[in-house]
Amino acid sequence: MSKFIIACPVCHNYAEASTGFFASKHIRCSCGNIIDVKTDRMSTMKCPSCGNNVVYDQAEGQDAKCPVCHAKLVSDATFNNLVHFRCPTCGCQLHADKAAATIVCPVCDSVCNVQQEIKKAEMRDAGIPAVISYEGDNTTFVWKHPMTDFVTGSQLIVHESQEAIFFRNGEALDSFGPGRYTLETGILPRMNQLYRLPVQGQPFQAEVYFVNLTTQMGIKWGTPSKIGLFDPATGLHVELGASGSFNLRVIDARRLLIKLVGTTGGLSQSDLFQSGSATAMISAGGVTVAASTGVNAGYFRTMIATKVKGNLAKIIKAGRFNVLELDEHVESISLALKDAINPELAEYGLEMPEFYVANIVTPDDDPNFRRLKQQHADQFLRVREEEIRKAEAEAAFERKAVEAQTAARMQVIGAQGEADVTRIRAHAQAEAYQIQATAEAAEMRMKGYTYQQETARQVGLEAMRNGGAGGVTGLAGDMMQLGVGLGTMGSVIGMARDAITPAMQAAGGMGSAIPSDTWDCTCGQKGITSKFCPECGAKKPEPAASWTCPGCGQTGITSKFCPNCGAKKPEPDVWDCPDCGQTGITSKFCPNCGAKKPEPDVWDCPDCGQKGITSKFCPNCGRKKEG
């Protein structure tokens, strides 16, 4: 395989190229330019001898000569600027310019870090203990130390929220948490058991991976396409989009390295969640370079989008969330999506502690979605109208209730007013009667009469008027017409009184001849003969209707149940006269026309045998009366 030095057409630095069949046709220069070996091998330069600008094929190397003076265009000093190393993947011997960043192996197409190989050579030549520490940023999950050759006695520094794991021959061996360690046989027991580490200061080979255990926050996600679903409320098909962010952390460093990193140079956020080729940023000797990770970039981005698309519709359907009100349920949707994604991440030693749905995109231009919004608006208006009508009905009911309460209160006030008027009138009558009685008593005292004498005189006069003693009555009238004096008339009345007294005593042997229908008022007034109490104006209570118990014969019962046997008061057997239309008749004959009460129309049920049925249907089996 023929090798040659090719100059970059951008920065004019040199890199090594090959013309063999398996030679790489593209070389990355330290300036970042990709050198196309096939097109860029033809170059121009100023001849160091004659000063002419010469076009020549760089593949000629030291044999390239100026066509004018035939002097060599490439000196030996050019080859002294080369670095020689082997490809870490296939072991092929490589040569590259010391200023180059990377070079592609022409055999296995691996991207080799030139500056890393230079740093390795310097540290190997120095032969002193190295300090092994993490030099990546916080967006990196896994960072591989650029050195693979160490000496016993080197210092390993692991910071907080980090874990360092030693690999050899693709096998994960000893791991270290936060702290500072001196690499000795006792510190690396598993490696020493397998590979017999050398004594102090002697070199040994291993790969050191640093795993960042901090929670990396604010990683963006989004669905690449719309998610179709049927609205649980209306059944209309709509398409939604979703986006947001999440936080991610490593929970099992060994599993992450074995299943995802392998032998690559590291793992960062861009490797997992961005589309495009995956590269890892590696620092060595103060120079940061890019190396291929070999990981399918954006795998977790695709996985998260798939999980969201596969579960968002299920979550909305299971929760019966209205598509127009999804913003109210983003928290519960986020928790459900996190629970659906974490089992998949756990297979790679990762965990998503928080997952946020920040935005749900609705298809405003979709006719189905517009129809859905219109249906929702119509339903809301109908519900609102029902609420208004209900409120109006309740207000009307309350207004009627207030009016009824006001009318009842006015009736109570009116009844109280009438009672007050009656009571005032009764008080006035009582006072007038008292005044009159006082005046009469004073007059009788002036005339020398006593109350008993006056009462006997009044009784005698009444007896003469109503007792059939017309002669006495006529005599009294004649005497009054003749102007007989009071003394004479008094003696005559006294004679009449003496004459009728035995008869009155004979007639009223058991008491007074005048019947006394008196009652007692609740205010305490007793012996009242009028219909209203003269003290408080209360009306005389009506006598309670009494009935006789047909079971035990108890009489004078005023309650609804017999106090002796507990039988219920029988309902009055009332009927309406079919001839004259008189209603509510309780007697056997109509008091209006004299018609006799008709006999009840009874029948016997032919199905169950129930007898004496008066209704249209049998109370036992429900059969309807025939005819």
C-alpha cells in the first residue's frame, strides 16, 4: 500500500494518505476540513529552488520535482513532522501529521484520535504515575478516559455523583465510588486475580470509564407525528401532538456500560436523544476532539416517541378525559407516561425521575375537531340554560313561598286583630255592666233596697209576665197606668211574690228553675253563659263529637281510637243519591227526596273464590269484574 503526505487545501497542514485499494478516500484535517484524497491530491506549491508555482501530484511524495528546475518539491523535514502509532481497533500501523486531529484507518475505517495517541506516547515515555479523573461535562452520561496504559501507583480521583469502572478485554471488573485511590493490587482485586498486576511503577493496560450519576434535567422530547384517537365523550376522531421535557439519571452504571456503551468512547445526551451520527467529545492534553461512539444516535428519542404515541391515547381513553380539557390533566398524563417509559429505560440502567407533558397540540384546522368544539359549546350552553331555568323556577318557588308566608302572617294578624277587637268589646261591655250595676246598687242603697229584695222583685215581675197570671199582669199594668205610687206597687208585687214563691219552690226542688248552661275559659274565667269570654274574648269551645265503639260498647268516645279496646273509629258510611244528586248522605234514606240507599254491587271472583267484592278488580288475584 503506497502512502503519501497530502496537504489540506484549507489550512495547508499535512496529513497521511494512501493510494491502495482499501485506502480511505476521506481524511479529517485538524482544522475540521474533510480532505477528499481523490480530488485534493493535486496541489500547487511554490518551488523552493526557482520560485515557480508548480502543480504536482502529492502522491509522488519525495519524488515530486519542479518541472522548471527539476528540484525536489518535498524535503525530508516534512516527514520528520509525522507521528507513528497503531490503530486501536485493528492494529494497523498508521502515520499522521502531529497537527492533525483525527485520521481514518484505511483497513477498518475507524476514526483514530491523533492527539490522544500523542498524549499516550508522552505519558508512556515519561513513566510516572498518572492522575486519572473525569474531564467530561454534565451532559455526558459515560466518559472514557483517553489512556489505556497505566502504571501501578497512579492516582484515581472519582468525584461526587460519579462512578469509575475498569474494563479489560471487554469485561467489567473493579468499580469505584467517590474518593481518591492509589491503583495497587489490593485496590484492583478482580483485575489482579485475572491479569496479575505488576509491582509499583510498572505499566499495565486497562480501560477506565467514568459514569455520571447526576440527574440531567431539561431534556426535550416531542412526537414526530400526530397521534390519532377517538374522543371518549363524543366518539369523534381527532389527531393530537405532544411535547415536553424530562429528567434522566443512571441507576445501574455496570448495566449501562455493558448493554449500551460497549467499547465506544463515551455516551452523551446527543447520542441518545438527537438524530444524526453519534460522536463523543474526548479531552486529552487540553485538546477536545470528536470520536465516533458506534451507538445508534437518537435511539431513546425514537423509543420515547413510540411510548408516548402508544400510551397517550390509552391514558386519555382510560381516564375519559375530554380532548378539549386535556390541559387540566397534564399532571396525571405525565405520571402515567413516566410509568410506561421507565421499565424500558431500566433495561439499560437508566431511570426517568420526572417526565413532563408541557404542550398538547390540537388540530384546530381539522373539521372533526371544529365539530367537537362546537358540540362542546352547544352542550355548555344547554347546561347553562338549564341552570338558568332551574334558578328561575327556584326563585319563583321561593317568591310564592314568601307570598304564602306573608298571607298566612296577615291572616294571623287579622285573626289576632279580630280577637283583640272582641276582647276589647267584651271588656267594654263588662265595664259598662259594672258601671251600671254600681249605679243600680247606689240607687238601691239610696232607696233602702237590698240586692236580694231587688232580685226577688225582678223575679216576681218576670213570673207575672210569663207565668200565665194575666190578672196580675193586667193589674200591674193598670196600676202603672193609673199612676199608683211606688210604695203601693211594691206592696202589690210583694203580695204576688208571696203567692208564687211556693210554686217556684215546687217547680225547682233540685235547684234553680232557670237552666244554667255555663262553661269555663282557659284564661281562668268560670261560669260563663255567653258565647265569648267576657275576660279575654275567647269563643266558647264546640262540644267534641262522640262515638260508640262497636267492639266493646264503650260510649262517649271523642278520640280516633277506643281507649278501652284500641279499635279505630269507624268511617261514616256516606253515599250520594242517584235520584236528586244529594251528596254526603249518612242515613238510609235521602233527606232531600226520600230515596232509599242502594244496596252495594258485590260480586264473587270465579278464579280464586273471593266473595263480597265491591271493587272493579279482585283484591286477592287481580281479576277484573266481568260486565
